[in-house]
Amino acid sequence: MYAINFFKQILITLIILAPFLHNAGAQITGTSMIKHSFVCTDYTQGMVNMISEEGKLTWQYPADKCNDLWVLPNGNLLFNTGKGVKEVTRDKKVVFNYESQSEIYACQRLANGNTFIGECNSGLLLELAPKGQIVKKIKLLPEGINGGSAYMRNARKLDNGNYLVAHYGLDKVCEYDSTGHLFREIPVTGGPHSVVRLQQGNTLIACSDHNGEPQIIEVDPSDAIVWQLKKNELPGIGLKFMTGMEILPNGNLVFTNWLGHNQFGSAPHAFEITHDKQIVWIYNDHSILKTMSSIQLLDSLCKPLKGKVLH
């Protein structure tokens, strides 16, 4: 009887500790081990990296101050490079390249094959044809005004033709119509870094550490907060500076936790949670990355997950 109770207690202890047990590429929950392969940006080391399900570095490409990236349906990678945007094949051939005088933190391949780019200092929203010519330009700032390095972080063109922009230094997210006129303004304290328009119409916003309270918030069309992830809400995962996001086909949420500003090694780089905030995966290997600012999960063949990527 004593032996049975002893082993029962061990089992209970393992179940309690399961959410905190992880290796470089997997988070253990209960009796199952979840693994992900993914691509990510290391802003601090200036690299785009591909990591296998086993947590091994399998592909790497230099990209200064890389903040945003996409794995395209053809397998190529699209990412920003400090003051530019590149598309690179898996054999590292550059097939699209744009250079600017402005800092760039946002890029996106559009359904028509054009590339959307958000220029930070200049406050420009650009659409470029595959050969690089600018086919659309929207100015968010008056002529001759430099918005500075904190004016804009991630930005996205929406399905309705509008543009969603995280005004990092202005503590707001703005939606502009197709001509650049302000359509909606969402006040967000804490430095909004990334924005995603969810399929039901709500907006998911990742906030930095401006006010010492990095967080994720989801707001409805009336700007009311309907879901929130706070700084120390998850056991064993302190939010430091929230940057990239991906909403998976099963509804789970993946976030990157940027560890700059003297936070190296202090928390996981990335994690996946359910909508009710259960941790199902953690990436916590600090031997490869210094900081992670964007992530996209891949399937077992290193291709994008099926369905529309919300990222």
C-alpha cells in the first residue's frame, strides 16, 4: 500500500510540473510532447533562422535588424533587412530586393503577388510589383517630416484594402483606408509592436515594455478589450517585450518574447498557448538565438501550415 501511494504521489507531482518541463524545441504537457519546426528572426544577431522540430539550426541567412518575416507558399522567405526587404530562396538566391533610406520593420506578400512595405521614418505605405517598381504609395506624414525610428513597427494590408499600422512610439494602432485617410484609431498604452486582424473582426495587438507592462490584448470593433494576456499571468513565462504573433489553424496563439533591453536569457523566446491560456509549447534555447522578434511555424516538410496565415 505504501508503494502504491508513493508512486501515486510521484505521478501527481509530474502532472503538476509538466507545464514547466521543456527542452529546446518541445514543451511537455501531461503525457504528450508537442514539437514545432519554425522560422524566426534574431533581431540582435541580425539573422533569419530555421529551426527543426528537434531544436537544431537547419538554415540561416543574414538580415540586419530583422523584425518581420514570412515563409511564402513557394518556400521562399520574405523578410525586412533594417532598411530594406528581401525575398530569398532556400538555396539563398535573392529574387526580390528593395532598399530605402528609411528604417523598415514591416513587409507582406499580397495575394496579387505585389509586396507591401511599411517605411518607419518616412511614414510611407508602399506596394511594389514583383520586379520592384512602386505601384502604390501612401504618405502618413506631412512632406519633409521624419517620424523617427519609433513611428511605426509592424503593419499589414487587410482583405478590405485598408491598412493596419502599429504606431509604436505614439501608443496607438491606426487603420487607414485604401487612400491613406484615418479610418479608425485604437489607443494602446505600452508601445504596440504588432497587429493582426482576426477572422471574426477583432484586432490582436502585441505590446512592448514602454510602461513596464508588456501584454497582449484583443479588442473588438468598439475598441473594448475582450481578451488579455498580462505580464506575469503565465506560470514560468514572464512577458518581457511582446513582438511577433501567429494564430494557428486550431485557434492556438503563438507569441515571440523579445529579450533585448538587458533581458538576454531571462525568459523563453517563444511560446504557444490555447485561448484559455494553457501553455502547450515553449522554445527556450538561448544557445542559438539572442532575441526573437518574429516567428512562423512550419509543417513536417518545412512548409507553411495549411490555410491562411494570420501573422
